[in-house]
Amino acid sequence: MNWKNPVDRWGAVSQAFHWLIVVLIVVMAYLGLTMTDLPNSPHKISLYSLHKSIGLTILALVTLRLLWRALAGTPRVLDSIPHWQARVAAWTHWALYALLFAMPISGWVVNSAAGFPLQWFHLFNLPAIAHKDQALHALARSTHETLFWTLLAIVAVHAGAALMHHLVWHDATLARMLPRRWLRVRQPLQSPPMQDDRHVQRPRA
């Protein structure tokens, strides 16, 4: 098993980071959309505590994933992908990284400004990163919600693009983030959806 990232695909560690973060985002989305409407109860408090702990876990995992990316490198861009698609994909990835940092940190500010203690799975406490302040709490909560919907939109675009590459354009974009032989990749289409101007032969004067 290749732990680092070979030139043609993401390695096992990068894949593990990716899919673990995906699962945690799904759980966080479910908790965030359901727990606020629950009546006040010990169950609601436990869900909020779980939500915060998972958010901190995502923050740690994204940090580790970026460190691993710097150490293990990245696969080369597929030859069949036009330059404009590669640029959009890169911007999308960095937007996702930024949001996955901003979301937990904004939630941490929400918790600190409300004056609540913050624990990670009841194992240890984390310090407040802001003073108790009602106005800051309202601002941070609004920011947290906006970041959530922005993250959800970009994740949907990212997932949709991966499915398009696999189902329509038949390249290895999705398969490269899965263990070998999990997906069968057909021969890529000869013509990309939009012609890449790098390969256009311009008429000579």
C-alpha cells in the first residue's frame, strides 16, 4: 500500500482524511439542522456537545490533512482535463479548506461569546477564544450559519463535478480518491466538454 500520494492518484492517508471528513460533515449537517428545534432537555444539551466535539475534530483533521498534503505532495492533473477545469477545481478545494477552518472557529467564538464551557467528547476542556459578549455571540452565530450554507453549496458543486467526471466524461477523477479497483474507469472521451485553449493550433500569419 502506498501511503504517500503517487503521481496518478491520492494515497491511502489522503483518502482516509477525505472520506472521514466527508462523513463528519454529513453528521454535522444533520445535527445542525435538527438540534436547534428541539425543546430544552438533557438530550438537546448532549447533541450540542456532540456537535461541538465533532466540529473540533474536523478542525484538527483539516489541519492534519493540509500538513500531510504538504509532505506527501499531490497527484498530477489528468491529461484529459482542460486547464480551466483544473483551475476551478483548485479554487474549489482551497475554498473548502478555508470554510472547514472558518466553520469550527466561528462555532468556537459562538460558544465562547455565550459563556459556555467547551469540552472535547468530555475528555478535556478547551479555553475560550473570546470574551462573553451578547452582540459578538449574535454576529458569530449569524456568520456560522452563513458559512454552513456556503459550505453546503460548495460541497454539492464539488460532489456533482466528481460524478460528472465519472459518469459523463469517464475519467479517473473520482476513482483517484478511492482504493484501486473500487471503480471501473472507461476510456476518457476524446473531446473535453469545453476545448482547452492550450491545445488549439492558432493559424499562422
